[in-house]
Amino acid sequence: MALRIHTYPHNPRVWKALIAAKYNNVKVEVVEVQMGVDNKTPAFLKMNPLGKVPVLETPVGPVFESNAITKYIARMRNDTGLLGGSFYEQALVDQWLDFVTNELETARGMWLYPVLGFFKFSLDAYTAGKNNTLNALRVLNEYLATNTFLVGKSVTVADLAAYTTIVGLFTTLVGEDERKKLPNLVRWFNTVGHQKQVQAVVGDVTFCKTETLAKDHVAAAESKSDAPAAAGAAGAKGKYVPTPEQVAAAAKKKEQQQKEAAEKAAAKAAQAAADAEEAEAAKAAKVKEPNPLDSLPPSTMALDDVKRKFFQSKPFNADYFPATFFKEFDNAGYCVFECKFKYEDDLKNTTQACNLVDGFVNRCEAVRKYAFGVVHLQGNAIAGSDDFSSTSESGLFIFRGDKIIKEMTDVDDFVEFDWVQLDVTNSADQAKIVTHLTGNKIGNYDVFYRKYIK
Ligand SMILES: N[C@@H](CCC(=O)N[C@@H](CS)C(=O)NCC(=O)O)C(=O)O
């Protein structure tokens, strides 16, 4: 029997389990639950007496609680490392899972659920929910200043739980201004979100510009002064009971106040949108700081030409570097560096090693304008398996100027590599350049994954 997960569609608590299933290549059938109906049946209550989703049906019995479900699926394959490597890493995975559930999810619910119309708005709950959520996000942001992922060097279920919980925050509540204060968290969010397994389940995420308020939020704040009158109208024995006319007049007054509040909120929202547009336009108009690389003496070689000539045939023009590049290379205007990833232990799992390369290449976006690079994985093919052993990662970059460019040293991964400058006039170094860009082997190892930064 295949695993079956019972849930309503687009449930973030289920996303983390489905993403883990993608990493582990585990088939999970999604059984759609009509809330309030299917989850109240005796058969469902037998699987989860609380009548809550998700529930996972396994060949030996049901499992409820989304973290337990996610860990069950993560445990089905050891080599993907979704539960952490060492004993200590496993504890850290549990630490962050508990943090997400207890510190982030609870607070997020208090802030988000009134906006989604699940609960009535309450100012106290809103204030506590928002403050506690932002505080938890600040803790994550601080931690991610020096860590690429929550645990170790690759994605674990801790990242999946945090990511799927934060999606709703970034799309609905945590607006642009707040996100600017959380740069490490946003960088991590984008890195996790770019993983193909995450994309396959969650897809692209559109960030909100400003916080969405609950419909009854503004109205509740405006009508707070009515509270004593409403209490007086409760009509308990021996207390003042208003006449039907007074009730009608109070209702009319309240309706008028709500109308005014709605108009005020709409005007405020329009003003906020206009302000945001103005700020955007001002930002676009602001003259960009000149990049010193743009004021270098003109070069006889254009990187765009190098890229175009190298890729003019598919997958690349193998003759271009040996036959043309070394003759045309402008030694005064460019430099070439070889790089080697320092932590081979992190490459033991082939899928994760490929993910690491993809993440690094994604983070090199700003590098492309002034560089051409390649990164690859090499190792020993294991007979009868898609995996490789003794994997290492290395690469090569041609940079504008005479040293490694700032755009590169700004990339988080930069410090995880050893960098050595190559001499383009030296034939041994020329051979290295050709091998990095086009070779099928590095030493005795097969190059099995290669990405260009172009
Ligand atoms: N801690 C549980 C929470 C489950 C939960 O609250 N599920 C909600 C939907 S996301 C539910 O089924 N609510 C239905 C109800 O309370 O009747 C988990 O992580 O699985």
C-alpha cells in the first residue's frame, strides 16, 4: 500500500511532508478531506481522535501530527540527510522543528487567522501575535547571518518546516519594509525556495508589499468606544434595557461609523499604495553608485563575446578555449582563479551535493556581469546506482580586473572555497582551464555535474 496523506488542498503543514517525499523519492497519495464533513466521520476519528488534518496512512497504521509525519517520510532514506547527520545535528533539527511549532506557528496563527477570516479580530491577540512572530523571525535572521541552512550544509526537515510556515507570512503579513530588516532570512528563504523539490510542491512565492489587515481590524479599533453601551444593552435582570428605538438608533450609528471607517481604511490603503509607488520611482531614479569595474581601462576582450563564442555550439564549442581564447586573452584586463570546495564531507550525498552547486550558482547572480565561471562535481561512479563516492567540488572563474571581484566575495559561499590564481600564459594552467570548462574527468574522477555562471 502506498502512503496516503489526508488533508485539505494547499495545507502548509502537508507541504513539508510532501517536499520530504520528493527529496526521498517516496510516493505519497494525497486524499482530499472536506473539512467539517470527512474529518468528523468515525473512520477518520479512528485515525486521529482530534479530527484534525493531516493524517498519514501507512501500511502499519495511521500517524497524525505533521512533524511526526514529515519525520516518518524523511526517515525512509538515510542518505538524503533530511534529519541531520551527526547526533548533535539531529538534536538541532528537533530544536528548530520545536521552535517553528511552538514559537513561530502559534504566534503566526494569532496574527494570520483573523486576516483569513478564521477568527474574530482582537487587538490584544493581534499585537501579541505580530510581536511574537516578528521576534521569532528576528531570531532566525540572526542565526542565518552565519549559516546557509538551519542545520549543517544542506536542507533538512527543519528548513522545510520553517519555510512552509514562513510562506504565508511573506505573502500576506510581513511587508517589504519588515522584510528589509530580515535580509539573511530572505536570502535563506530564496535558497530553500529555489530547490527543485520545494518548487515542485509549493511553486513560486509572490511576496506582499504591505501587511494585509483583517476586515474587522479597523472597524474594531474605531468602534472600541461603543463597548460600554453594548454591555449596557445586554439586558440582564435589574439593569437598564434600551427601547427598540434606542437599539435601532445605536445600530444606525454603528453602521455609519463602520461606513466611515471603511472609507478611511480605503483612503489610507490608496495613500499607502501611492507612497509605495513614489518610493519605488524615487529608488529607480536614484543614480546608482558607479562600479569601479566599469571605469577600468577598456579591454580588447569582452566577456560576453567569450561566452557567446564558447556556447555557439551545443553543449559548448570545445575548440574555442584551446584554439582562440588563450590567443585573445587580455591579461591586463582579466584574471583567472581556480576554486575548490573545502568541505568534502558535505558532498557525500549526491542529490544534496547537486543542490549545493545549484544554490551557489543561484547566489552568483550579481557575479555574472563581470565574470564567467564554472562549478562541477566529480567522483567515482558506483556501479548499479545513481550515486557517486569520493565526491569533490571545484571550479574556475574569469573575473574582470586583476583580483577576485567584490560581487564574488560578497556571496556567502565564497569562504567555503580555497581560491588559487592561474597563469593564463602557462601551458599547465591552460590545460586546467580547459579541463574545468569542458573535461569529462578531473584526475581519475568522473565529472558528473557541471553548471556555468554566464
Ligand atoms: N499540530 C497539528 C495541528 C493540526 C491542525 O491544527 N490541523 C487543522 C488544519 S491545519 C485542523 O485539522 N483543524 C480542524 C479542526 O480543528 O477541527 C499538526 O501539526 O498536524
